[in-house]
Amino acid sequence: MKMQDYQTQAGKTAIYDDADVIMYPAIALFAEAGEIAGKIQKVMRDSNGHFLPEHREAIADEAGDCLWNLAALCTDLGFGLEEVAQRNLDKLNSRMARGVLGGSGDNR
């Protein structure tokens, strides 16, 4: 599936108010990422860090929820997922070429 197709189809299920653009999917993205963290924490606690297939599937489902919210956020910002992905790769490749993948700060 192409990311643009996903973004278009996911957008059909975005049912939040126009007044909540950007904020709603951003906050929901944080919440879904927290659900991923919670599932991983429970694997650490209950399964000694051993990820069974059902753990992986549950985390993948939450990752899908993150993807939905990321797609909605990008739509609200006026960007396609493919463009955002390419911008990220360009940034990372530039950092790698300059030897600054490690470290901190947005403008390295």
C-alpha cells in the first residue's frame, strides 16, 4: 500500500471537530505511543522481556493506531506521509554524511 492511499483512506474515518485539527491527532498520537510503552513494560515485567507473537501483534496494532494519528496530523498540517517520510530521510542522510547522527538538537 502506498502511504498516500493509506492517508486518504484513514482520513475518511477522521471524525473530530475542525476546531480540534492538529491538537486532536497530536494528543491521540501521544496516547497511542503510551499504549505501546505500556505493552512493552508489561512484557518486561511479566515475560522477562521475551516478546511472544501475541505481544508483537498487540504492539503492531497500537503502532497502526499511531500511524492513523500521524496520518491525520500530517493531513491537518498540509503534508502527505510520503513527503514527511522523505523529509525525514533527507535529514537523517544529511546528518550521517556530516557525522552528526548522534548528539542532540534539531539543527545539527
